[in-house]
Amino acid sequence: MKTYEHVYDILSKSPDFVTGESLAKSLGVSRTAIWKAIQTLQEQGIDITSVRKKGYYLEKGDILLPQDISKQLNIPVYFNPDSNSTQLDAKHGMEKNNPTPALYLASSQKAAKGRFERHFFTSPQGGIYMSIHLKPNCHFEELPPYTMMAAAAIVKAIQRLTGINTVNDIYLNNKKMAGILTEAISSIESGRITDVIIGVGLNFSISDFPEELANKATSLFTSGKPSITRNQLISEIWKLFLTIPTSDLVKVYKEKSLVLDKQVTFEQAGRTYTGIAKEIGDKGQLLVLTDDGQEKWLTAGEVSLTSW
């Protein structure tokens, strides 16, 4: 770890001020090195109060610690401070034959995109942007429902660590808090899915959204000091994802569904249908009872929620 990371680690665990002298002594560095570390943390958006003779106190904010997350998950974690997209970072890692599973992490993104190539808002501070690269090497019909699994892991991790209840996919107080994008790469020769990249963008502690998103988006924490760190949440999400049986995560997803018993719209063969979402299949399909009495199984990408 770098000096500023060590300083952050000490301050984040302290309930009171920590003197520069104490920091320097515990880390075996000069007071100047501590001062520079504090500056680096502040440049990264960390709110630190400095009081003469009392030292430093971390008011709000955190930094990502990929080494700590890697130890928690026992998988490689690659951090890119200048990421355009963690999905692209994962694809570059795939080209380099990086080991899998592997997690690709960024504090922000310059060219983030969601489903259907839609622009995805990212904040300079307070967001979680990550992609996990897996190698399932299976036929399409055998592919686990990765998007459902990731959504369930996020909901379950947030509830475990904070007690806050969210619903898929992923909403808090009727506003969107996170997005998930799953991409699969297949082999034409074998007809198998060789690689899967699951991207997650999560608003962790963001207070200011663009005007066009203010009524649609929210953050896990909107004011004050968060009760957990991004590192804790990231570790918990993927720990649950990688260790809990698929059937249990699917069960959580169904229990926390936003869409069941709600009115939805979808299009098929150029025709628009309206109906009520009645059931979710184990692969993420949605059973809709249309207004004209038909039962139709749909993939999630075909459906828009039209009532709450």
C-alpha cells in the first residue's frame, strides 16, 4: 500500500483525531510525507478536518483499496484510475489472458454505457464502477442467470451491511440506484459461451445528480458519513455472488422483484402489448398476462415498467 492509503486506513478506523506525529511514527515516514498523503486524499475527494495540535479527522469519503478487496475475495482485482469503461478494461484483460475470475475496478468512468449503448452517468466521487470477468465455457442454454445473480447479490449485500432494503433492478425509494450490464462472448467453432463480463454501476454516496436525472436516480447514501465503505460493499457483493448457490440467489431475486404484479408494456412483431407481470422464470424470463388474456414469456430486455 502507498503512504496515502495507509493514512486513509488509519483515519477511517479512528473515532477521533489522529496527530501527524502519531501517523508518521506508526508508518515510519516523515511529517512531510504525512502532509503530502493528506493532500493526496483531499484531492481524491476525501473530506478531512485538520486542527492544530489535534491532528486529522476523516469526516467523509473513502478511497478504493483493490489489494484489500483482492484479499477478501481471493481473486485478482485490477484498478484503473483513468478508466473509460470497466467493461473495456475487462475485455483488455481478457486479451492479455489475465486469470479469471477477476474484478476490474474504477473510481469513475469517462465513457460508461448501459444496455443498448445508452450513456450511463458516472460521478467523479462516490460511485462504484466495476466489472467481473468469468469463463463459464458452456452452451447458451446452460448459462447461469448471471444478471439475476448479480442483482440479488447487490440487494442482499446492501441489506446485510446497512439494513437498507432495495429492490431489483436496483431501486431505492422508487429511484434507480444501480445498473447491471452483462455481456457474453461465444466461440463460433464450439458454439459455447467462453467468457462473460458483468458490469455494475452503483451510486454509493452521491448528492448531486444532473438535472435530467434528479427525479429518477438516487444514491445508497445521500448525506452525512456513510455507515460502511465502498470497499466493504464491493467485497460483500462479489463474496455473495461467488459463494451462494445459484438457486438461492435466484430465490432472492424473485423475492425482491420490483416488477411482479405491476403493469408492463412490451413489443412483439411491431405490436405493443400491455399486461401484468405474473412470474419470473429461473433464467430471468418474465411471464406477462396481457390485457387480451394471453400469457407470454419474455426476456427482461423486452419489458418496460409502466406503473408502480
